[in-house]
Amino acid sequence: KNEVEQSPQNLTAQEGEFITINCSYSVGISALHWLQQHPGGGIVSLFMLSSGKKKHGRLIATINIQEKHSSLHITASHPRDSAVYICAGTLMNYGGSQGNLIFGKGTKLSVKP
Amino acid sequence: NAGVTQTPKFQVLKTGQSMTLQCAQDMNHEYMSWYRQDPGMGLRLIHYSVGAGITDQGEVPNGYNVSRSTTEDFPLRLLSAAPSQTSVYFCASSYWDRANSPLHFGNGTRLTVT
């Protein structure tokens, strides 16, 4: 069983829909990252959080440490949001905010106009 | 500001050949790391470094060597390439132990070993 599980694996939405991508982890982590990988292959960091909630534009990330669960929400989705969204955890047995990262397999999002 | 620069973008090797994937960053980041991305497997950490002279293994280190002689550069060496090392490789960097320090990724290197 993968230590970081994402759901769904694939997601198709209509433009304007509210989207939620889930990430659950089974190991102790000190930080949770959300990444976006565009069809061209480039990877961009969206959020890094260790508690609570963060918001950037139409993107919101939340984490529940007790339940070992994080969600990425996209409000008013747009075709340009089409990408693979990846969550990753920094293993807790390492110091600092980085270190040994473990990744989910990604959620492929397609937003139709 | 160039960010994280990876070279080459594409490479084809024959089994047994050696090569070095280059990674450089100009943001004075302490943390640098290498990942491979394979279909159905997601990203996996190969090696990482938290400063010059300090390196550590990730999830899949076998067949790869790294060194960190300067803050800016973190090359990944394949001493004897194998077909199982066919993959897309990404380098990333960030500040170490700073809150809200995002990872900055290079554009990737697509490696094929025949």
C-alpha cells in the first residue's frame, strides 16, 4: 500500500465546477506539499502546509493532522487548471521543512469548457 | 533569475554508459534533490542534500551517485546505465527549515537507456 494515497486518480469537470482532490497518508509527516504538473511536464509548487488551511487565488489547501488527510480545492474551475495534481509528504523523522519526501501518484484533472 | 536549471533536456544512452545530469540553482537554496518519475509510480526521491558537503539517500538511490561541492550545483551521476533507469528526472531546490518554503523544480531530463 502506498504511504500517500490520492483520490480520485482521474477527474473530469465542467468549467466553473468546484473541485476537490484528496490526499491521505499513513506515516508521520512534518509538512504536506501540493504540486501541479502541466501537460508539458513542468512542476510547480502550489502549497506547503503543516496545519490548517491556505488559500491562493482560486486554490485552497487544507490539512487535518489527526486524520492524516489533506484536500486541495479549486473554485470556479477553468480549462487552464487541467493538469496533474500531486501531494507529497515530508517524513517526520527528518529535521527541517524538506528532507525525505514521499509522493502520491497524482490526480489527473481535465476541465472541459 | 534563472531558478533551477537542468541539463540536458533529452539523453539517449546505451546500457553500461555513464553520464551526469546537471542541476544548478541561483537562489542560494540549501536543499537540493533529485527525483525520477515513471508512469504509474509517481515521483520518487533518489538523493537529496541539505548543504554543501552533505548528501543523503532517498527512496531509490541504487545506481546513482551525487555530490554537493557547492551550494549552487547538485549533479546526478549514472555510473553504468541500465534500461531500468529510463525515466524522466527532475531536480528541485528550496530553503531548508523555513516555513512556507516551496520547492522549485527544474524542467526535467528525459533519459532513455537502450
